[in-house]
Amino acid sequence: MYKYKNVSKEIIKKLEKEQLELSKKLSLIDKKNINEIKYIAGIDTTFTDIWSDKTTAISAITVLEYPSLEEIETVFAVKEIDFPYIPTFLAYRELPVILEAYKKLNTKPDVFFIDGMGILHPRKMGIASHFGVITGEVSIGIGKSKLVGDFKEPENKPSSYNPIYVDGELRGYILRSRKNSNPIFISPGNNISVNSALKLTINTLKRYKLPEPTRLAHNKLQIYRKNYLGGKH
């Protein structure tokens, strides 16, 4: 079991309160018309040593033209991180390095897809929502496993989906992007509606499980991480 060293119950309570305050700034209204979107971006983050309290985080942001999904640019950032992995507090571990990469972008994306949850979170403040609120950007969370919510499994066919509810409120969708693949969890981060988040995600699927923005960011990140670690020896 991972131990949350140096993170007291008092700190956890403080961060929960901060998340609740940030959630009051959320907007689930479409800031952008999907038909007017020109650039979309995917964000993914990895670590050089995932089981260490103090580790090096590496983040990649890949920008694609929409709707062609052709790559425009990819930027990376590397940063020492000392906040451990704690469920529902992922933003406090990953956002510092993500924001470093965000500052390097030459292209202005209309929407950011982030590996992690949006409002499918106990306090509606998954990493995609946290990023969206503090930057003012349009963001969508792409989760790989359930965090919260009630839903029925989608049919075993491409682009089959079902709604996810939390306390009776529609928070997102569970989507099976490919036949025989595990479904993914889609939720708005900020400045986009639940249904538009789903529609845009489906529009960015190719023949893979993940939408192209986060899939390409992940692939670029793995290559960069390998080269980074190779250069350390």
C-alpha cells in the first residue's frame, strides 16, 4: 500500500476545502461551438519513479488540427515533484508540471483533453476540471477507470455509451470506443457541457481505444521519457 508521507489529515481537509471552493467556479456551458474549433490538445503525464515520494514528473501536450487530427506541435516539461499519489488529489501531483508545459505552447488550443477525470469526481474537481478552472481553458477529462458514479456497461460495439450519474446528476458518459476494449470515462472539465464533451471525444476517435489527443500525447511522452532516462546514465 502506498503511504502518504508528509501529507497529514489536516492537509487533506484543507485540499478538500480548496477543491470545493474551486468547484464553485466551474462552468458546464459550451464556451466554444464544436463547429468553430480549430485546434485541440491532449495532455499526459508520467513519472520517472512512481513509487517514490520525491520523483521527476514529465508532461507532454500534443496539439492537433481539428477535425483532420494532424499533429501541429508537441511540448514537454520536466519538474521535481514531492506530492504523493493520493486518489482524488491527482491535480496536486501533476498540475505543476502540466502548467510548465502549457506555458511553452506556441499554438492556442480551443480544447484540452486531459488524462484523468473532470467532474466525475467526489467534489467535481478532477485534474481536468482543476486545470480548466485555473487556466480558464475548455477542458475534457478522459478517465480509464471508475472513480465515482452509477451507470450501465455500454454495449460491446464501437462508440456505444451510457450516462453516468452521481447523486442523480448527469456527470459524464462511459464510452466503449472499440469492440472488446475496456470502456473509458468521459466528463467535462470546464467551459463545456456534458454532451459536447462526449460528442467531441467521439469525433476524435480513430481505430484506438483512446481519443487521438491523449493517445498521441501518451505515445510522445513514452519516447521522451525513455530518452530522458537514457540521458541520465
